[in-house]
Amino acid sequence: MAPKKKNDVNVKIAARLKDERLQQGMSLDTLAKELKISLQMAYRYETGRVAFSVERLIDFAAVLRMPVSYFLED
């Protein structure tokens, strides 16, 4: 069986999420605490290993004070 291919949309969202978090000087640990998720789970989202639900994307956008559309733009 072939290895599971990461969804390109999730990878793009994850990359924007990480870029914005770093630009704001926020640690991954702080982001995880703000979202009330484990550090490991935050890492999985940020690396594109976990798919974003609409609700979770809204949560990330709120913590980073960015519009959801920022993470969805091409």
C-alpha cells in the first residue's frame, strides 16, 4: 500500500499558520495553550499531518488575530 499523501490544502494552511505564528513571535507551546490542545497536536496541525476542520481553523485564526481568509488564499 502506498504511503498516505498529505492534502495540499492542509499543507498550505499549516505553512501559513507557522509563518504567521513565528512572525508574531509566538511559541508553539503558547499557541497550544491558547487553543487548549496539546503541544503535540499543535505540532501535527502546523506540519499538515492533521486536517483542519472549519471550527479549528477559526480557532487558530482567532488566536493569531488573523482573518480565516488569510489561511485560505492562494
